[in-house]
Amino acid sequence: MVKKELEVVKGVDLERYMGRWYEIASFPSFFVPKNGVDTRATYTLNQDGTVQVLNETWSDGKRVAIEGTAYKADPKSDEAKLKVKFFVPPFLPIIPVVGNYWVLYLDDDYQYALIGEPTRKYLWILCRKTRLEDEIYEMLVQKAKNEGYDPSKLRKTPQSDPPPEGGPQDNGTWWLKSLIGK
């Protein structure tokens, strides 16, 4: 069965999209600790139109962070298809890894979003707050299902209220553990 092309939001105002987003749920992936909590992303618009990305999560009481850069996949398109580039491993950033960041849904007030990518291996439900109303969550899950995602893979991300700030920094050992499957 051939999956249809993902429907992507058009005309996103990047300035309004900037700021902090909390991960409400996601498909588990190797680049985030399996026991990560309070996961969030903070986006800052650079003068050249690219976006500074700071992804943070807390694992075993330590803050795990990785920084990257996002940019439009096609500068001429008004579709919200971004490329995100990180350098790994976090403790010795030498290998560039580029992924797709496609905005599949964004509410008019820029308070919650559904993010995916064309292989449908990754999916995120993001919100400006640490909690999202159940009916909105279910609507986003249904939207993901309509786009060909398997919603049974979604895992809700535990979020503290208020969210943590700072704390001891992980030195990247979680990344090595994730590579060997621990």
C-alpha cells in the first residue's frame, strides 16, 4: 500500500512559532533517553532566518540537551517543511545528522502542534503548556492516524508542573547507552 503524501501546514509565521514547546507525546526514538521526562524544545529565530533548536530532557535526575539548527527545506515554498541538523554524539559533536521536521497541524493561536516526517517513523505532539486537554490530544492523534501514522506507538511524556530549570548536566553517557540498547 502506497502512503499518501503528508499534508503539511502552509504559511507558518516563524516568529510566532518561536519559544518553548513541551513534548506531550512522541514515538520513542534512539536519540532521546528512554526514561526521559520533562522533554521540551526551545526555538530561537536567527538573523539569517534559520532557527536555533535546543532540545532538553531529564533522565535519572540529570539534564540532557542537544542543540541544532533548523532551516526551510525549500526556501521558495510556503509549506512548513523544515530540515533540522544536529551534530552527534553530544559530547563530541562531529557527525552531522539531518532530519525532517514537518508541521502537520498547528492551531491558529500557535499553542499546540503535530510534527512528523515523511517516513512516519517519528511523531511529536507539542504544546506551549506542560498539559494538553484530552479532546485536543485525541484530535491530534486522529489527525496523525489520518496521515498514516500508527497511534499505538505514541508514548505520553511525563511533564512536571512547574517544569524544571537547569540541574546537573548529563555528559552524554545516555547516548552511548542508547547505542548499545541499555
